[in-house]
Amino acid sequence: LKRATGFVLCMAILSSSFTFFLLRKLLHPSKPTSIIASRTNQTHYNFPVSVLIMNSSSSTQLRSYSPSTSNTTYQVPGLDTDEIDRIADQTFERYASKTMNRNGTGIAIVWFRNDLRVLDNEVLYKAWASSEAVLPVYCLDPRLSGTTHYFGFPKTGALRAQFLIDCLADLKKNLIKRGLNLLIKYGKPEEIIPPLAKQFGAHTVFAQKETCSEEVNVERLVGKGLQGLELLSFPGECISHNSLKNCKLQLIWSSCTMYHVDDLPFNTSSLPDVYTQFRKSVEANCGIQSCIPIPMFLGPPVSLDDWGCVPSINQLGLLPQKVTKGMRLVGGESAALSRVHEYFWKKDLLRIYKETRNGMLGSDYSTKFSPWLASGSLSPRFIYEEVKRYERERLANNSTYWVLFELIWRDYFKFISIKYGNSIFHLGGPRKVEQRWSQDQKLFESWRDGCTGYPLIDANMKELSTTGFMSNRGRQIVCSFLVRDMGIDWRMGAEWFETCLLDYDPCSNYGNWTYGAGVGNDPREDRYFGIPKQVSALKITRLKLYLTTTTPL
Ligand SMILES: Cc1cc2nc3c(=O)[nH]c(=O)nc-3n(C[C@H](O)[C@H](O)[C@H](O)COP(=O)(O)OP(=O)(O)OC[C@H]3O[C@@H](n4cnc5c(N)ncnc54)[C@H](O)[C@@H]3O)c2cc1C
Ligand SMILES: Nc1ncnc2c1ncn2[C@@H]1O[C@H](COP(=O)(O)OP(=O)(O)OP(=O)(O)O)[C@@H](O)[C@H]1O
């Protein structure tokens, strides 16, 4: 019975996709198609399905079970708290330096942004080296609880907000272990940082340089606020620096990319548009800087009565959302370092990454590093050094290289955001392509809510809203479906991703969406992902379909 049901479902998927494919071709051979017509022709199935398993070696099977009785949640990394702390401590120890010198004076502020880590953090290191005491601050910017630019979706979904909270809690813990603390304040950085600098007589505010206009505007406002400071008086208990007259903002590239911007063999304004040219050029001409070690002791802390608490999700004005199905990624640097350890060393998955990376099911087909990279709780240079260590100690093959290849994509989109500025957010993209797009709300909602009737699309969209993650292949497919098949304004999809993704990063997100929509700077990457082909050609041994009992397929 199971086999028969599986077969029926599988045929249903293929035939519904094929019907759609034919309709698309018949209606508009080259234009985006409205899928309403094809949806009404759909058969609706009501299976109690959570996971469809297609096995290439045996016949297709359907494992059906009631979601309410199944424990389908798993954590990434799949380690308990003690193990996570132990691995993080061991890694910190490996990177601890007893010889680092500190010869600065006064107080420096570290304004933490998307660099929520201790290891390989140049901002933290420079602040430490140039001062006698560091004040680390994180500002919970109320703009994060605002809405996206054009379509008014929540700027930060609850799952990413929770991930951020985990990151802050872990950063605070790791700073305290090293003799510091983290001041957490609610408010706009431009309203928090300058008064703090004044209160403590800080000589410099160190922060990571960002590239997109929203973040750059905040940098500008903080810089302006600091310029207007008159450092006249200081609280008695603080280290006194009456000679200081102003406080400057020092923005540091840090290691937000694997290749440092200063090491590129070209100016960002003449960055090659074609990814392959960019990659070949940096690989041939550019080294990767070593990770910055961690000073043994980062203290003393400044004297402060109230360091602020790690907020709850409600305090951020959001309703808590629990992951009840699928993957739950744990935020924070300790979890990030543990995931690298788990993926590379414990499970030894790096050796097969290239073969598995287009999968969709489970935690192990790809690294899942992206949420930690986006929040800055993981440095890409650390990943690079671990790949090299693995290549020395275990083996080097195409798979070990391919993780670096993918990280170069990440670098590329970061640099592209400098070259093309706000045009990566605009409808016509960097190439200013003129094209008519639909903003049909119903069609968009069917995509957003995973109710298109196309299981591959619906499964991926549901995974996104229930876990905050979607595989790279899933993202390419749902993007192609929205923009090429439905003809919907790609920014609606990009903004929905901005809301939901744990790994949301403006450069990678809008960079990939402009590619998918065919408005990116490299037109060669404009690819259509046909659903029937994807279902069959993926040769997936285990194709996850994330469907609930209540959803008609
Ligand atoms: C429409 C669309 C939107 C996307 N939005 C984002 C986003 O907001 N943030 C984000 O980090 N990635 C984004 N990506 C890229 C990619 O899907 C994710 O980085 C990847 O799925 C994360 O899973 P992983 O860490 O297991 O990746 P792995 O396959 O293990 O790759 C390792 C790392 O390489 C980098 N990487 C891999 N592919 C890409 C890529 N195409 N572009 C940029 N970097 C890449 C990531 O940092 C990733 O963590 C998007 C892709 C598409 C098609
Ligand atoms: N980090 C970010 N995340 C999401 N969007 C961003 C980010 N940084 C900048 N943007 C987007 O960049 C755009 C700002 O660019 P620009 O000033 O050209 O547009 P605008 O004048 O605000 O709006 P319009 O283009 O409609 O006139 C906005 O769409 C803004 O939301």
C-alpha cells in the first residue's frame, strides 16, 4: 500500500508539473505565464504527508506520518550545549595569543554590527590594541523591527530575530569569559554611540564597514554625531582623558569577506562583472590574510552599573515563533565554530560536499554556514583556514576546494554591492533592464504561503517560513518560478526572503535575486529552472517535501 501511494503521489507531482510546463509553453513560449489557469486544472490531494522519499536505487516510497505525533525537529549543530562550549573553547585556545601587545591609551568603543564574534575580529582587536579599556556595545536598532522598502513586509522575521538574540547571548558570554562584557542598548546607533563616547571619553569608535546604503547611512549619522561631541566631563569612576577633544569613527573592513577588499587586484569600481573572471583573477593574484588571534585577556571592562540584558523576542516587538518541524539552527559564535567542527571533522562531510551540495533534505548536504556568516559570528577566513587544515590532515579534493569556490560567490556579491550601489535593489537591477512585471497579490501569496499546487515550490516555501532556511537549489527554483513562470516583480520575492531568511544578507540576497530575475550584472547567469526537469533531474535520493496535512497538494 505504501509503495502504491508513493507511486501515485510521485506521478501526481510529475504530472502536475508537466501540465504546468505544457501550459506555460502553450500560453507564452518565452514570456512569464500566469499560473492561475494551470492551477485550476490541478488535482488536489489530501495526503497526510510530511516527507516524500524518492530513492534512486529502489522504488519511490512514501513515508507518511502525522506531524503531530512525529518529532521532526533537529538542531544544527547536532551537539549538546556542553560540547558546543567545549569545541568553542578549544578553538579559542588554538587562536589565543600570549604575545599580543597592547600599547594604547584611554577608552575605545567597539560598536558591534554584523561581526558578532571574538575570533578573527579586527574591529575588536584594533580597539583592544589602541586602548587601556574597551567598551563593547550592541544597539538593537528599532529599524530592524520596521518594514521592507517597497512591499512593507516585516524587516526581520521572528526566527532571524531569535537567531540574533542567540548570537548576542553567546557573544556576551564569550566576552565575559575574556574579561569584558557587552553593553546591549535599545535604540538607534546614532542616538546611542555618540552620547556613550562622550560619557566615557572614548577616543575612537571602531566598527565594521558595511556596503549597502541603509547601513552606510547609519555609519554616516554616527560619524556626524561624534563630530559634534564636546568631551567636557567624565564620570569619576571612568578612566579620565581630559585631553581628548574629539572621538573619531574608524570603520574597518574586518574579515567580512574571505578576500580582503584592500588585496583585490582591481578597484571595486572596475570589478569584473562576470563571476568566473572575478574568481580567476582573485585566485591568481590575491592571498587570503590569516585570522587575527585573540588576546588572552580583553579586559579590564569599563565601570558600568547596568550592562543591559539580552532581550527577549517580545521585547523586540515580535511574537515568538518556535521551529516545530525541520531544522533549527542555533545562533552564536560557539555554535558556528561547532558546526564547522561537526561538518568538517566529526562527520567528515567536507570530502563529499561537491556531490551533496545541491541536496534539499536534512542538515548535512551542505555546510549551513550562511546564517553565522551573515551575522558575523563566523569568519570566512576561519573557514578557509579549517579547509586548509583539513586538506593537510585528511585529504584535498574537488569538494574541499568547492566550499571556497562558494565563499568566493559570497565575496563577489559583497564587492558587487560596492560597484553597483543601490541599483541591486532596483527593479531593473544593475543592468537597468526594462521589463513589465506583475504585482498580482493572489499569485504572490500563493507562492509566499506555499499553496501554488506545485509540491517542489510549496515544500521549499514552507521550509522557509517554518525554519528560516532553504537550500541553494530550492532558492534558485522558487526564484525562477516566481519571476519566470509567474512573472511577479522579483523584489516581492527578495523582500519576502529578507523577512524570513536566517542568513539574510543584502548583498547575497539581492545579488542572487537580480541574477535569477535576469537583471543582474552578469546576464550569462540568467537561468530558468523548469519544475519537471528539476524534479527528475535532481536525481535526488531523498527529496524532502515539507507538506502538512492541511495543505492540498
Ligand atoms: C534567490 C537567492 C537568494 C539568496 N539569498 C541569500 C542570502 O540572503 N544570504 C546568503 O548568505 N546566501 C543567499 N543565497 C545563496 C545561497 O543560497 C546560500 O548562501 C546557501 O544556500 C546557504 O547554505 P549553506 O551555508 O549550506 O551553503 P553551502 O553550499 O555550504 O556554501 C558555503 C557558503 O558559500 C556561500 N554561498 C554559497 N552559494 C552562494 C551564493 N549563490 N551566493 C552567495 N554566497 C553563496 C555561503 O556563504 C555559504 O554559507 C541566495 C541564493 C538565492 C538563489
Ligand atoms: N541593507 C539593506 N537591506 C535591504 N534594502 C536595502 C539595504 N540597503 C539599502 N537598501 C535599499 O536600497 C534602496 C535605497 O536606494 P535608493 O535611495 O536608490 O532608493 P529610494 O530613493 O529610497 O527608493 P526608490 O528607488 O523607490 O526611489 C532602498 O530600496 C533600500 O531599501
